[in-house]
Amino acid sequence: MAYRWKNDLTLADATPEAAFLNRRQIMAGMAGLGLASMASPGVASTELEPNTWDEVTNYCNFYEFGTGKGDPAANAHLMTTEPWSVTIDGMVDKPGEYDFQQILSNMTLEERIYRFRCVEAWSMVIPWNGFELADLLNMAGVQEGAKYVAFETLLRPSEMPGTAYRVIDWPYREGLRLDEAMHPLTIMATGIFGKPMPNQNGAPLRLVVPWKYGFKSIKSIVRITLTDQEPPTSWNMANAREYGFYSNVNPNVDHPRWSQASERRIGGGLFASREPTLMFNGYEAEVASLYEGMDLAKFF
Ligand SMILES: Nc1nc2c(c(=O)[nH]1)N[C@H]1C(S)=C(S)[C@@H](COP(=O)(O)O)O[C@H]1N2
Ligand SMILES: [Mo]
């Protein structure tokens, strides 16, 4: 099957009809084969040119391996990712430790080409492979009264040289409101470019929330907790004035130390002009209704 890029993403793309690329998925479910040939017909919008493999895997933020952009690529091979399990607990019907391979065999893998915008004002376009977080949460059975989802990254200092430094209060923690977590654009990514997730990008599974600043997209997840309280999150704990819980991409709400009105596209070249930042990173039509009536400067 040819590996082909989809057009710019609309919610119409964000369905199981989107191209299936993962071999395991194609083997596991013949439905995948049938649907792959009818990938997103009639979606006419701007072509999103993905960044290269080298850019996506060499320019990273993964502070557990160091704070330099090249540190994750240099050090993340130290992390053991097999076996891997994810504890799902809190307000769920079926709490427990779920084996990663077992999770995979129960999920529908898709390709999602998303814009990715770091709070530091650089951006990329990344072709992810993964499944909807909603599918995983539904598998565990979200209980009535749950309002938030908390996530934790692996903390294994012997394999993570960056954790010797208290840049943040380890383990790396993130969170979403339940409706954000259940949104069809929110995925758990298990690969990029049709290949398993490289360690430096958050193997074996990481969150991707394309309308939020990149730090919300927590890597190498080992725990998911359903709760009725807004969970503490790493960057908000480190500096609440600069990093809010919501962290929706918003060109009109500046970081206290820099403008968020424009961004630098990685790979654009030395003399490329900055690009205007899009409201909700270009996913306004899909997600603006989640924040209706909220003051986005206050709940930043
Ligand atoms: N555990 C963990 N997750 C993390 C980070 C981190 O340092 N540790 N960095 C975040 C930030 S700031 C960004 S921009 C993205 C970067 O993802 P990428 O390197 O795959 O592009 O990962 C996010 N997830
Ligand atoms: Mo980031």
C-alpha cells in the first residue's frame, strides 16, 4: 500500500476512514484494508507539507534527557520501552495496569497529519500514527462525575540523565479537561511516518493535542488517572504566571516574555519569514465550542 500524505486536516479526516498505515492494525483488522483505499475523498483545503523525519526526530523537547534540542536524540536510546504498561486508575470502571501491546491490539490506528506548535514559538507539521484517546478511555470505562484526565511520564533516573536536574518536579505531569480528552482530534500517538515512535519523540505512546502548546502533549506515558479535580501539571507548577492549565494556542495571548502572534517553522531555512500563528493552531472550527463563554486570556 502506498504511503500517501493527506490534505490539511479537517474533522472529516479525523475519522477511521483516514489512511491506515500500521501493519499490525492491517493484520489485526481486515476492515482497515477495505477502508484504506477510500482515504478522505473530497477534502479540499491547503496542503500541509510535513516536516522531515530528521527534523522531527532531531529537534525535540524531552527534558528527561536534557534541555538541549539535540539531547533527546542523543540520550533517549537509554530508555527501555519493552515491556511497557500504562496504569489507568481513578474514576474508571476497569482500573488496572494495561500492557502496551494489549492496548494496541484493541485500538484502531490511523494517520493524523497535525500542525504542532511549541510554546517557544516554533512549529512543525508531523504525520502521527495513533488512536483516539477517547477509545482508550472508553475501554477503561469513564465513571460518572469524572471531569479531568491526568497523565504521567515514566520516571526512571537510571535511564534518564536529565532527571538529575530539577528543571521540573519529576515525573513530568500533564492534564486535560475530560471533554478535551474525549475530543476526536486528541490522540495517543504510537508512531510517526508509519514507523514506531522513536524514543526521543515519546515512545511507546504519547499524547498529541494539536490545538494546544506542545508541552501539553506529554511523552512516554505510564499513568492515566480520571479525577474530578483539575490535576497539577508540570509547567504550571514550575511557573504558573507563564504556563496555564489550558495552554490553547492563541495568537492574541502573549507569553509574558515573548509574542505568540507569529511562529518559526522548523526547516523553513535561515531567511524564512515567520508565519502568523493560527487561533487554536488552525483547529478553531473543531474546538472553539469547548471554550464558549470562557475568557481565554484568564484561562490561558
Ligand atoms: N515527558 C515529557 N513530555 C514532553 C516534554 C518533556 O520535556 N517531557 N516536552 C514537551 C514539549 S515542550 C514539546 S514542544 C513536545 C515536543 O515533542 P517532539 O519533541 O516530539 O516534537 O513534547 C512535550 N512533551
Ligand atoms: Mo514545547
